[in-house]
Amino acid sequence: MGFLARAYEAKSGNSVYERWLELLANGSKSKAGPSVTLQSALRVSAAFACIRAISTQGFAQVPFKLMQDYEQAGLQRKRVAREHPLYDVITAKPNGWQTAFEFREQLSMHACMGNAYVFKNMYRGKLAELIILDPGRCKAVQNDDWSIAYRVIGKDGSIKEFPQDMIWHVRGPSWDGVMGLDTLNIAREALGLSIALEQSHAALHTNGVRPSGVYSVERTLSDEQQKKLSKWIKEEASAQNTGSPLVLDSGAKWLSQTMSGVDAQHKETRDLQVEEVCRFFGLLPIVIGYSGSKASTYASAESMFDAHKVLGLNPWFERIQGSADINLLTDEERRKGYYFKSFANGLMRASAKDRAEYYAKALGSGGSPAWHTQDEIRALEDVDPMGGDAAKLPPLLNRPANPNSTP
């Protein structure tokens, strides 16, 4: 990362850096009590599952390629732009330590939390590698002339400022068009209550689901006797001794005040928080493994996962590929028809039945005109082409008779 330090003159910013470190460590306190930091938020299973559904199980797992529209024989065609220098950077090796999958996973993980920043390392005027920056150390600032500059905090606390053409900025939903909304801050109360509920339920089980009780004696105790008795009760009535008999003397009585998780409505409240967290990330709860109080059927689950692809993932595909078009390609390259594309059909890989039905219809099953050749379908399955008739569209079957023809 030495090129970052050498690229621009550093400005003193230790106080800013110290404030950022304090915010990162202590977070912002929620009304429920716990402070919400990035680390504590990721420990909320619903939040981590939502981030994983968008990144690892969403954008990262589908092919992301550089394509080109072109015209041939009067027809508009599409092709994979393998000869372009960016193709290898995007599909194979974005930098010296990450795979393309890992890069897309980290990029979309940052983006769904509000903002993702990627440094474009140029070599002899060409993009050589893409390096994802820590979003907590970056900030986009709009100048008076509407241009955008990016301020990056270094590990030594210094601030480097980079022009817009050196940073690929992927914004989440944005109010001002410059910075994506901070999901961690917006969902602070929902995440804080989830953390508080988990802590409360853990404390309940730490005490053996026996949070308290009353030890009643018939005589007055001195302060010293009360301290000794309190210490003895904590030792004898602790969670480690759950189920063991409690021996009392001097007419003493133990009145247990047992409270279960059901009594405290922990389950209902925690279930509600799963739904709340999913709302902030725009995902259906079933996507992260929560179906609520009603068991879903295969048909309903399939419909919900289809809705997840359309409502939950497609907006992110469009957001990232559109951002890549304007940040990684030049105006001239876009005029030549180059563009980035996420191939969401990759999400069908797990279902052989769905792929078989799609391919059958693509080959003209049912009498409809075919729109795929056998070789094109074989390419989708990473199988070598056969050539010949397999490279041609199948003839239309069950063609209606020509009323002008003679018998």
C-alpha cells in the first residue's frame, strides 16, 4: 500500500483519526442499552445472515463479466470481451491476493452496509488492479464545482485526498447521491434490541433459568450475618447446583421465583427482531432460514426464493454493474458497446429440474420458436460445443399448415 502514501501530500488529521477509532470501538449507544459497533452488529445472527445472503450467496456467486454489444450482418449481437485488459482483472485476478469471488464478496458486503470504496491502481495509463479500502477510513466530499473527492485516513492518522477518477465508489441507497446511507446507524435500534435480548436470554440461562428467589428466616439478622447468608445462597443456589437439594435450618424457607423464556416472551420478541433486521436489509426472512410461526410448503418457499432474486438481489446486481460501467470504463469504451453484466442465471445451478425445463423451452419444446442452440446451452453448462447442426437453431416443430399450399 506504499503507493497510497506516495500518491498525494498527506495532511495532519490525528484528531479525526482518534475520533474515528473511538467511534469504531465504542459505537453508538442504542435505546435498549448496548452500543452498536460493526463487530457487535455482525454478531447478531440475523444481520450477518442478511449480509451473507446479499454478498456470498448473492452477488459473489454469479458470474460477473465484461460484455460488448456489436452489430454483425445487420443484427445486434453480444459477446464476452475476453480481449479487453479489464476482463482478467474482473473475472480472475483483481489484485495480488484476492480471487474474483473474494473481491465481489467483500465489495458487496461493504456496499450493503452503505458504501464500498475501491482504489484503482493504474500502471502506464491502464487499470492494473483493484484494491478495496476500509469504508470506515473513507469519506466522499462534494466540492463547490460538484466534483467529488475522497478523503482516506491512513494507519498513521494522516489524511490523503484522492480525485474521483482514482476511486470506484459503490453506494447503497443514498439520500444525497454522494454517500450511501449508513445501514449500521439507521438500523441501530433494531440491532441494539437484538443484542440486548441475546444478552438477557444468556444471563437467564447462566442462572439456570432461576433468576432469583427469597430466603425467609424467622429472626432478625445482623449485617454480618446477612453478608454471610447472601454469600452462602449464591454458592448453593447457583446454576451449577441446579437440581441439587437446598438444606435450610432455623425455620428458614426458600421461595423460588422461577421465570422461563416463555414467561418473559423472549422468543416472540427475538422472532420479531429477526423480521425487523430483515426489513432494514430488504430481504425476506425465509432467505436467512426464518419461516416464522407457520411452516412453509415447497411451493411457497420456491415462490419466496424467486421473489428474493427479483426484489432482494436484482437491485444489487443493477447497482454494482451500473457503477462499474461508469467507474471502470471510459466514455469511448461505453460508446463501443462495452458493459458489465451479472449473470443471474447462475442462481439456477442448484436446481437441475429448473435448468432442464428452461433449456427444453429454449430449444423449442412445446412448439414455441427456439431461442438457444444446443451449443449455446452446452456453453452454459461448461461443456465443449459439438458444431454442425448443434450450432444452429432447431427447426420449428408443429408448424401450422400453409392455407395457400395445394395437397
